[in-house]
Amino acid sequence: MEKIPFGQLQEELFHEKMENGLQVYILPKKGFNKSFATFTTKYGSVDNHFKPLTKEGFVKVPDGIAHFLEHKLFEKEDGDVFQQFSKQGASANAFTSFTRTAYLFSSTFDFEKNLTTLIDFVQEPYFSEKTVEKEKGIIGQEINMYDDNADWRLYFGCIENMYQNHPVKIDIAGTVESIAGINKDMLYECYETFYHPSNMLLFIVGPVDPDQTMELIRNNQNSKEYKELPAIERRFETEQAAVAKKSQILKMNVQTPKVMVGIKATDVHLSGPEMLKAELAANILLEVLFGKSSDLYEDLYSEGFIDQSFSYDFTQEQGFGFALIGGDSARPDELTENLKQILLKAKSGAGITEESVSRTIKKKIGTFLRALNSPEYIANQFTRYAFNDMDLFEVVPILEQITHNDVKQAAVGLIDEERITVCQVLPK
Amino acid sequence: MAIASDIVKARPGYNLHIVKTEKYKTNTLVFKMKAPLTTETVTYRSLLPYVLQSTTKTHQTSTELRSYLDDLYGASLYVDVAKKGEYQVISFTMEIANEKFLSDPTPLLSKGFELLMAVVFQPKTEGGAFAANTVLKEKRSLKQRIQSIYDDKMRFSTQRLVEEMCQGEPYALEPMGNEGDLDEITPELLYTYYQKALFEDEIDFYIIGDVNGAEVEELADTYISLKERQPKKITPVQKKVEKEKEVTEQQDLKQGKLNIGYRTNILYGDPDYYALQLFNGIFGGFSHSKLFINVREKASLAYYASSRIESHKGLLMVMSGIENKNYGQALEIIRQQMKEMKQGNFTEEELSQTKAVVKNQILETIDVARGLIEILYHNVISRNSVPLDEWLERTERTTKEEIVKVGEKIECDTIYFLTGTEVQE
């Protein structure tokens, strides 16, 4: 077990790679009641075309299967794992993103029992035809719920506009039609391929003893047999640089129109410190342009183009990335036009002053400290970073290195007319 | 187990609550103003904090104010308006980095403190009123927020249930206020209301973090000067259900929202409150509860089916999202689960499981600074003083009989269904 201290932050991180390849991290937090653990596989909705462990060729699986598998893993021959957790006073959950599936619990007592339950339920699948069929009704309702959610539709509408081929454009839960075709054998096939310990990471944060906890995990993993896993082969079709569609309007049962402008990123094969720096620079750029302390924000707000729902975000993973900017707007077309103009002008440096960059960096450092109050943030973000060979605890040192010029360069690299798209939700 | 409690210092016109802890990398300051919910004031109170947080006497534009916050290492400043029982509570929150975790040792707490107090007490004014263009902007923004409730169907259906169920009671009011009231609110009227609120509201100020008590008290005495007051105390309207009400509304939707409201006739601070919490937990509060198991897991009718209680009004509300055509079946299952609860058809195991998760939930909530404040604030609203360890202990001691007794008090009041298609009975 290695110990990694972070002096200024007054934190210590413990790490060990198990013999079967599982990466384990423990961040002790004194004074907290709660322990929180996430057990995550590097497998999400975009991994729909791959070479299964047990087969020769590539297969394409139905949309929504990673999320379906997440639901089904909770069910065992003798009942539901939720029951087990709540008997032990824990609350459990899971989520599926584009690139990850995470299982998690939090508890304030019986930590070791709960940790064992988490590891064991994820590593012991039980799928049957009957329970797979039953789940289709439940997930069907989850899909319908999202279909009625205007913000979700806006978000996916914008991603759909950007991508021609990449599976990031497919809704994570799939559709009622696509999940109809899922059966238990497909679930096992995906499971065998992506849930090998060497493709997974376990993160624990809370008032725990790192030696004892690591020992428990080591014993647990050594008692299970795993064959060595060949490298997972995923396949992605080539994706053009330009957006697939410049605009899209969705008519829905809403009162207030919604606007989202998206920029499709180009540098999507970075990893490690390079990726971290690019991601932070892009986030600083958006904050400088659209943050509440920018003149542009004040203009948009004063004109009545935006309200408090206005937000912006930059996301990147292996093979795709995008910036999204928008919110509710009584004047959707004017807002769209303004956002585009601001972005295109920023490409040549407009609105990016040295002063605003250094102020934003200060803000980002404080925001990061605040986020470290949250065990959920630490565990989820650390895992996402680690899957991209980045280190969450490098955020502050890298922020301190970023210059005015880096942010201007980020604008040049990110913004381009042919990679900008807009999605609007308008009242029917 | 770390049970936090606050040291309360009575000051003229307000109470200062200090919680000293080394858990966090930040310090959290929350200034709360509470008054009864009334039709006349609800929209004023909803608009007021947004006007106040946009500028101050020294930071004349939002851009200036927000830039200053960035300079304070991204101190976050936000406001919130909430309904707690039949009170409307305005909160001003600031979270600011503790400089001991930064390479730059500038003291941040006193600066953050000063700024938060400037937001509350030193607004930008023009001739005895709030700045007109600020009020105009914030009215427009609030109008849009009120309208957007309609766009979030989960939120909309919950609000509609409450409106139907509590017609004529203050609790029926939406804490964001009414669109219709906005036209009449002028910068002058709002300013007059602001002065009145500072004079009459019940005020509590919470500070949580690795702070020095004496320093905090000194800061408070420097920046806060309020007059003594007798805050208005109210007891929420409790109504006997005469006849169960069923309301169905139709909208263009894929998923129907079935929400049911019950009267519990039990408030926070009542001796049987702990049993009510467990009743709700076994019935619908968690993923091991009867609603989750029977509506979702067994019948596959819903993705979500749960219940929660409103501690300061005495309500229990069920929320579920279902296929329109399954209305009858879902309602039947939910009614059946309530019946089972009332008859005591739950096992000792369900009870001990629920005790464990309720206890876990409380302990987790107090790990978050704002969560802890909300828990402590229950005592302000209810005028009770329940220490956390007592809350946990009384939960542990609760018996099955006490829970069944709680069931006798619970009455179904209103069934609200927002459907996408015409309902077939």
C-alpha cells in the first residue's frame, strides 16, 4: 500500500493495486460520520461496439444495455441488494454515464459489512429471463420520465446535433424499443467483458482505518478467481469535426423556451496532465466569458435574455468532448445569436482579459476546496480522472500554472463556426 | 459518531448560532429571516433576497459584487426562499474557503462576513427605494422562475396536490410567490417591506466551521445591529378530513404523475413524531419500503414511487410516475400498502431496518454544513429544543405499537393525478 500525502490540503490518500488488477484508493476523513464508497467500471453507454471476451468478432449491443445491466445487478437469486444494504443501515445507489457505471453506498455504521456487500454484489451477477423482462416496465417508466423532462431533452438534443456517428448521441437509458431486445445472455456478455477487476476502481472516503480496510479488500479479492483479461477492444466509427446538425427545435409542453448552444471539441484523444490542463483551461474560458462576474453575463441578464437557470459546462472523455451553454430564455433567438457572437469574438481574444483569467483561477481554487467537503464529489471525480490517467489532486497545482495565454489558446482551439450548434425547446 | 450541536448566543433582535468543527475546508454562514406565509407578502418575500444579493452600497453593480466574490477565492453567495410549515423563510448563504488550506494566507472569514452583512443591511438605494433597474431585472427573472414550475412536471404536480389539498390554508401558497402580484411591486413598496421585515422577522444567524467563537461574536456585534422584537408565532392549520377528494388534470405528457396527500396530524416536536418518521420510512421513504417494493419491484408500474413527510405542517405525501392507463392499479396498490401499515402488517425486521436507515440519514445530513443548519433550524420553527442525540435515541426506542397508533391518526385527504390521456375508470 502506498501513501500519498497532500500537505497544503491536509489530506492523505492510500493506494494499492490488487493482484487481479483492481485499483483501490482510500481517503480517510476524520470527524465525518459518513463513509462513502464507489465501485466503478470503465464501461458506459458509449461502449456499444466491442469484442466480447468469449467471442472472436465484434458485436453491437442494444442501446441502453449498460444502464439496464446496472439496474439488474441489484437483483440476486435471494432478493434485492437494496434490502441487504438497508438492513445494515446503508443507503445504496448506482448510476450509468457515457463512460462509467458506478455502484455506491454511504453508511454511518457497519462500514466493513457494507463494503463487503458492495464488492460482492457487483462481482456476483445473477440475471434471469424473468427478472430481465420485469425490469423493462420499470426502465420504460424511467425513459418516459426523462422524455417529459424539457431540460434533459434539450441536453440530449444538443448532443445529437453535434455527433454524426459517435454513440455519445444515444440516450444513456436507450429507448423503450431498444431495451425490448435485451436478454440475459447479452447482459452476461457485457458483464464478462467489462466487469473484470482490472477494468474497475474502488474508492473509499470516510472515517476509516486504511490498513484494516485495505486488508479486508485484499482478502476479499484473493478469495475470488479471475483469469487475466486481455485488453478490451472497443470500436468507434470515425467522426467528422463539424457538427452533424446546426440547429434543432423541439416543441414541448412548457411555458418558458429553453436554449442550449453546444461546441463540439476537437482535441479528444488527450489523456493525463495534458488532458487535465486542457479541461481546466476550457472551464476557465467559459467562466471568464459567461460567469456572473463577466460583463457579458450582466448584459445578457439586463437585457432579459437569461435568468438564474443560465449555466455552462465543458465535458471531455476519450473520443468526444463538448461545451454547453444555455438556460431558460424568454427571447431564445436573440440569446442564441448573442451566444454565438460572443464565442466567435472570443476566438480572437475578445472578453478574455488577463485580470479576468487570474480572478477566475482564484475562484476555481476556492471552488475546488469547497468541493473537497463532499465525499461524493471526491470519489466520483477521482474515479473519472483516474480512468483518463489524470490526478484529481493535481487540480490546484495545474490551476496555478495556467496563464492568460493558455486560456486564449483554449479559445482558439475550441471555438469554430462549423462546430457550433444550437438546440431550442419551444412551447407547443 | 460525531453529534454536532450549536452554541446559541442571544443578541438583540436575533440569535447567533456557532458550530465549531474542523471537518470542512470552508466556513459556512447562513442568515435566516422567518415570517408567516401570507397572501399579501409571499411575493414580496420571494423577490426581496434576489434584489438584495445583486448589489450593495459599495458594490454598485452585480459585476462588481461577483468579481469581489471571485477574488475571495470564489466565495459562494446565494439566496433561497423556502416554505417551512406555514412560515416563509429567506436564507442568505455564504461559503468561503478557510485560508489555512491555501498558499495565500489572506484572512477570508472577516471579509466574507462583512460582505454578507452588506448584502443584507447595506443595499444600493436611490431616493429611499431600491435601485429601479435592479428591481425590474429581478422581477423579470422571478416571473420566469415561477413560470418554469409548470415546465417541471414532478414539481408542478406536487405543487398542484398541495394547492388542492390545502385550499384556503397558508400552506397552499407557493413560496416563490404569484406572477400576478409582480406588477404592483414597485422599488418603493419593496423597500418599505424590506424595512418592515428587518424590524419584525425572526432572525437566526448560523456560522459553521473551524472558527474562533470570540472572533465570530465580535464580527457579529460589529456588523449586525437589530432591534428587539416579538416574532409572530403561528400554529399551522390542522384540518379534519371530511371527504376524500380526487382531482384529475390532463396535459400533453408521456408519463402520468399520481400524487396523494394525507394528513398526519403530527408535527415535529410532538411525542409521536419519531414514530411518524418510521411509519413513513416503512411505508415509502426508502428503497426497502412498501411502495418501492410493491409499486415498482413487484408490479413494474413505476420507476419512482415514494413518500415523504412535511414535518411542520403535518402532511405525508406520496409521489409516483406511472403509465396513464395504470392509474387504477397503482392507486389500488398504494391504498393497500397504507392499509397494511395501519393494520400493523409489517415485520420487526422492517422496523429495525427502517430505524437503521433513518438514523443513518440523520447522521449523514449533519456531515454537510447546510444539512446540519437545516436540522438545527427545525428547533427554531417548532420552538422545541430536541438535541440530536435525543432524536436518535427516541427513534431507537420506538415500538411497533406506537407506529400503529400513528397510523390511526393518518387520513387520506386528496388524490391528484396529472395524466397524459383521458382516464379510463
